[in-house]
Amino acid sequence: MEYLDDQPGKIAELINNYQEIIGLTGEDVRREGLIKTPKRAAKAIEFLTSGYRMNAREILESAMFNESYNEMIIVKDIEVYSLCEHHMLPFFGKAHIAYIPKDHIVGLSKLPRVVDVFARRLQVQERLTKEILDVIDETLKPHGAAVVIEASHMCMMMRGVQKQNSTTTTSAFTGEFRNVETRNEFLKLIR
């Protein structure tokens, strides 16, 4: 994976931009507590957007195994941390992923890694849900796949409507999960 540390020009530009932003708030960027903040912020944004430099399909393909198992596989309560593309404020919660294998299973740790690939981008929850589903469906070609994400959005909590206890749930389904009985089984198991 390519890091901004490998690109001194980009990291320097980010540092300069953060210095300017801090200065525009009325703060003194030379104040003791803020001296290293632009560099820390540059490194933070590098990490929080590292998904642009990762390939979810390659992650799944690196741990695909031929297996005749054809029952539902669920990985639930996967922590999700992302940045809202509208305000660049965090949203966070849990993702639940299921698939019914056709010819291949995938190493269980790869599903949370796929979540991170797409979450570590500027996002909206709706697209995040669909991108995770699509790469699983296209790479594993299962009988069906399902993704549910439940998240709290700081853009709704800290600013705007300021609703502290609101959560947003999104879902996406393919194949067998479009069948009400299969979908209901999945939804029951993730509760």
C-alpha cells in the first residue's frame, strides 16, 4: 500500500494546508499545543483515507478456498469508522455481512478488511453498504450476499439537527437473500 510518507511533497502540502486551516480559525499555529497538530492531522487523514490505496477484490482473492459448504456464513458486529463526505466528520457503528457460498469460502478476517477498504474513504453510508456487497458478490460469486450497517453520524450529532441518539441503518441484498425467509433468518441472527 502506498503511504503519503512515501510522498514527501504531498505530506508537506497537507501539513501546510492544516496550518492554514488552524490559522483561519483564529488560533495561533505556533502555540505549544498546536505546533505538531498539522503533522498529526496530515497523518490522520492519510490513515482515514487509506482505502483509496487498497483493493478489496485482491484482499478477498488472497484467501479464497474451494469448499462445498453451502450454508449461511455471517460475520457480525464488525466495527466501522468512516468520514462523511459531506462534512468530513466521522460516522461509526457496526457492519454485519453474510454470504451463502457457491464454490468458494473466504478467510473470515478478509470480510472486516473489505469493510475497512471502503470505510477508509470519504463516504456516505448508503454507498459504503453497496460497495461492500458488490465486491463480495462479484468476487466470491455466492448464492447470495447481505450487508447491514448501523451507524451514528457526528454530522447529525455535533452540528445540524444535533440528535445524539439517532442511528442510521442501511441494507443491501443479492441472490438468495432477496428471498424473504433467508433475509429474515439473517436479520434474526444479527440481532
